[in-house]
Amino acid sequence: MDILYTASATAKGGRAGHVRSSDGVLDLALAYPKELGGLGGDATNPEQLFAAGYSACFENALMRVAREKKAPLKESTVTAHVGIGREEDGFFRLTVTLEVSAPGRERAEIEEFARIAHDEVCPYSRATRGNIDVTVKVVE
């Protein structure tokens, strides 16, 4: 593979620490969510960061598919819901639900674009395949 771009970020202190990208654009405090026994508050967590990255990447893949099908999207959103829970073996596991919205477009058309984006185009979908349960659904 010919690497076109590499993003780098460094975390210190784990889930209750701090994360910063190599260029300083991302510079955030981290906190355990209350749901995981933490204090929550005005800090992010790895699941939010993953949801942000996946939703942006998937929407771009969706827009690419639509362009290639000669049916560009004028308006669309993708919301990623990243869940974390404990398996029977005691280890944590992630789940993802991607909610795709494209107002004014036929549902079947957007479902097909989303399927192609998920199966073939989005690098996050390709990377998680077989590792994380991902559900893609079209919403109004």
C-alpha cells in the first residue's frame, strides 16, 4: 500500500488523561464517562473520537458513491453511535450503528449507496469488518 497520509496522536494518562495530535489541532482532555464509572464532565473519550472519525469517513464514502453513480448528494448526514460493553469473557467490545440521512432522496437509492459505501469504499468499515458489529440504517 502506498501511504498517502499518516495521522499521529499521543495519549497520556489513558482514559482519564489527555490526547494531542502531532500538529496540535486536536488537543483534548479525556475522561471516563459516568456510565463506565467515571466522572464524565467536559472531556471526551475514545468512543466519541471513534464516532467522530467514523461518521466523517462514512459520509465522505457515501458522497463518493453518489457522485460515481451520477446522483450527487446535496445534503446528507451520518451519525455514528459507538457503544461499549463487556462480553461474557469479561473483555470490552464495541458496536457501531451508522444512521444515514439524505433528505429529499429515495430511501432505496440511499440504502444502496450506503451499502456500497460500507461494503466497498469506507476504510473504517473495511477495517472494522469481522471485528465490530456495524449496523447501517437509513433514517429520515
